[in-house]
Amino acid sequence: MSNARIAKSCKPDFLQIDNEIKNIAKKKEVVIMPSSEAWESLEWTKQYFKSKPKGGYFIWVKEQVDFPLSTCINIASGNIEQDLQNLMIVEKGIKAKANVLCASLKNNLSGTHKARGRLILKEGSSLQYNHVHKWGEKDNVMPDYEFILEKGSSLVYNYTNFFPPKNLEIKNKIICLDNSYSQLNFSVNGINSKIDINEEVVLEGKDSQNVSRLRLVGRKNSIINAYSSIIAKNKSKGHIECNSLMVDKESKIVSIPKLDCESRDAQLTHEASIGKVSEEQLNYLRSRGLTEKEAIDLVITGFLKI
Amino acid sequence: MKLLQIKNLTIEVEGKKILNGLDLEIKSEEIHALLGPNASGKSTLAKVIMGFPPYKVLDGNILFKGKDIKKDKIEDRAKKGIALAFQNPPAVSGITLSQLLNKMSKKEEGIINEDIINRDLNVNLSGGEKKISELMQVFALKPKLLILDEIDSGLDIKKRQEMFKLISEIVKKNKMSVLIITHQGEILEYLKPDVINVIIDGKIMCQSNDSKKVLETIKKYGYVKCKNCKKL
């Protein structure tokens, strides 16, 4: 599906195109407003913003919702610079799901998308955050997200980027307090891209847990640097799994899983692999009539599925 | 009509000759069986017909419908009508059989197994399930020449017999030619080959229309007697 068709088909609760907010849904259970408005009208939100926001959303899930929340932030014009601050707060005991799309509507817009996000999961809450990126080949994209998981909360963060920009710098920090659980599933398909991923999970609280899974593909001269670390400060469990696939000879992948243990009672593990597409798999699929390119695409699709 | 003609085929892998002046001819709607001891070149022949690397053709020709296919890519051979059911198909994680069939733009023919179709391709499948998956794929291609590489291994008697009946029905209905590579003779009772071939040291050493007699001979004397067979 093309980027433009995705935007048309998407009816999000929050829609921003370039630097203009086009739609904000009214929901009984959820407060949705521009971040700039939250800064002005809700004094307490200022502690979560770095400075007065220029763009982005504020979503406050106050009551239980039985529908997925959705946001859509697009670049539609050439040479646009977005500087967003997104804040999402899920109140105590609430279970929520958010589908979040950030995309360029055309392939050659040379846009810049800077997004600083903070997501606060209050005690006993849970959030499934499905974050999809779909960019043009000349865009520069810099998301910097921090998740704070309060006592007993849980987060499943699925990030997929099958259409990467020219430059992608992702920073994620997850702070897990007592008995909280986070699961990160990252799938990035590098196509002629420079990609830097910096992911840090801090197991701050007792009996907190994290599982991070990264699937990276390097195609067409891509350079990918992926740093994934877990810092255990208390009795906790953490696991990192970084698997990468090199499709061409010109790409380069650096994958560094790091375990930093400050507690004797913590249990941290990691596994990492970088390999090429299996010739046996390709020949097998080609014997079913698929071209070499179709076979590679299919193997990659399967690899990126977590 | 001659569908497949292999003439004086000599194949080398890493400096070692695997097929050594092999001749084989399969006509339209003809069923051939290929028997031979371990490492005699049976599976190599199947992969060479399909065009798999790294086999290096030193000599000879492979003609399909009268045209040399030696330089054809794997996918081109598949599109021309050659299909191979693998003895040990590789697992492809994250892709279901259904997705592959969609990508092939083919619908399964005759065999539909709802359980397998939505599972990852050859991942954690039993031996029997892998065979069913292979048959669903190759029959979906509606090939002119179907190569079955040890399709009867790893199955219990009941499943084997059910599968053989089904293969027989689909092959007849679609007027396929078949090359059956087998260790066991049981499949031949259902598919009733027109010609039985015995391969030894990369060469067809015996060819006969009397499969029963050949099987009995192999059972009684092993492949030693086939080596000296004068039927060719």
C-alpha cells in the first residue's frame, strides 16, 4: 500500500500533517489534545516536556478504553521540519493499545521528523504500543522516546520500519520499576540507509523484567549501528536478542548487545547473530517459480516478523 | 512425445564426479522410478534437473520439451513445468505455506491441509507434514514433470498408503510425467512405473519395464546384480 493510501485510509484520533493538526477525536475516556495546549492548560504536564512543545500530541488515558487509540503524523510537503513532543499517560490499572503511524506521503520530500516522546504507564497499567514508520528515501528521522513503567505495569512496544529514511537515529530508554515488564520488538529493514539504534532498558525495580528483540536487515549500501543494553539495578531478569541479516556485500551492520549488572540477584542474558540470506532457502523458493528478488523479499519478510 | 532427455550427463561437485555419463529419457505421461544405493547420485540428479548450484556440468545435455535447459535459472525451469518435491525441505521462519502459495499465485490442487497451511513453512513440522506441504506446493505448480525425492520416507504405513493413492489420482488427472526417487518399492505398487531405472556410481546401470522383477532382484541380491545387468 502506498504512503498516500495509508494516510487516506487511516482515521486516527490524532492527525498531524506537516506542522498542522488536522484532527483530534473527542473521547469520553481519553483526553487528546496538542502537546502545546497541554503545556498551557495542564500545569502538571510541564514536568514531562523538555520545553514548550511546537507540535505533537498529548494523550491521557483516564478510563478503561475498549478500542485502540490511533495517531498519525505525516509529512506531505517538501523540506518540512517537524519538531514534536508526544506525551502519553496511561492511568492506574488501565489496559490500552495504541497504533501509531509516522510517515512521509511521498518518497522524495526530504523531510525532517524529530520526535521526543514520553510514555508514562502508571501502576498496574498495560500498553501495547504499535509504532510503524514509513519514510521516503530522502527523509531524516530522529525519534527519541522514554517509557516509564511504574509498579506492576507492562509494555509491549512493537516498532516496525520496512521503508526507512535516508538517516534514522532512534533512541529508546525504558525505565522499569518494581514488578513491571517490558517487551520490545524492533524490526528494521535498512535500504540504502544510515541507521543508528540506541536502546537502553533500566531494570530499576525489584522483580522487573525485560525482553528485547531486534531484527535488522541491511540492503543496498545500508550502514546499521545497533546498541542495545540492559542495566540491572535490582533483582530482575533481562534478555536481549539481536539478529541481523546482510543482503548485499556493500552493507554493514554493527550489533552490540550490552549487559550491565549492578545486582547479584539479577539474571541477564543476550544472544546476537549476523548472517546472510540462506542460499538453500532461496533455491527452494525459486524452485516454486519465484524470482531471486521475490525469494529474498519473502525470506526478509519472514525474518522481520517477530 | 519426449519430455525430458538427458544425454551423457557428467556432473562434478568440488572436483568429484557425481554423475558420470548419465542417460535418461522420460516421455509425456510416463512414470519412471529411480532406485539406487546410498550416494549413487539419485538426489543429485533431481537437483541438477531443477538447476540447483553448485553442480558443474562437465559434459552432456538436458533437454526439456526438446530445448536445452542447462543454462536456465531454477525459476525458469519451474515455470517451464518442472517441479521437485524435496526430501528434506528447508525451514523458512515467519512465512506460512499459505503466503508462499499466494506468492506463487497458485491454488493448492487436490490436497488441502488447513493445519499446515497457516503454519510457518517447514518449521516444527513432522516428517509426514513436511511431505504433505511439499505435495501441496508441487501440485499447485501443475507441472509437466514431477520429481518426487524420497516422498515415502518418514511416514507410517497408513499415511504412506493414503498419500500414494492421492498422488496417483492427481498425476493421472493432470497427465503428469513423474520421476520417483525411492528406497522402498511400496510407492511403485500405487504409481505403477512404466520404466524402472537403477543408478549406480552416477550412471543408469539397469532399465526395465518389469518393476516387480527388478525389485525382487534388488531384494535378493542387492544392487550388485544390477551393476552387471545387460538390459541397457
